[in-house]
Amino acid sequence: MTINKGTRRTCEKGHTFFKKSDCSTCPKCEAERKPKEGFMSLLSAPVRRALEAEDITTLPKLAEYTEKEILKLHGIGPSSMPILRKSLEEEGLSFKV
């Protein structure tokens, strides 16, 4: 039995990886750029990329959005919301109502 690992790809930095989807994001590059601290360090790569694409990189900026608006972003699902809510609460902030 052969297991399909996906398509072999090479990123700009020369890392080789396999992807089953059309996503061209290199997992090694994503791991290298993952923050070591702060709320963004708690999030998965797709969630971080979705927030960064909207220039939401701080908790005060995140607090300017409703939960509904954040959930509409590609890459963010309901399972991400508890982490985001808790991070906001720890700073005395919350999503816009």
C-alpha cells in the first residue's frame, strides 16, 4: 500500500516539503517565524497568517473587531476563539460588541 504524501515542493529558502493541498506555505519557514512569546505564539500558523493579513498583530487591534468579523477571516475557525478570548481577557480587553 502506497501512502500519498502529496506534491514535493521547495520553498524560496530551499526547504523541501510535501503538501497535499494547493497551499504553498513551507512548514519549516512557518516554524522559524513563529513568535516565541505573546498571544500570537499560542496560535496555529493559519490563524496567525489570517490575522497578519489584516494587520492584526496586537491585542488592542484585535479588540477593535467583533468575534463574527474575526471568524469570517480565512484560516480562523471556532476552535481558535477561546485562545483569542482568553488572551484579550488577560489584558483587560474583549472583542467589540
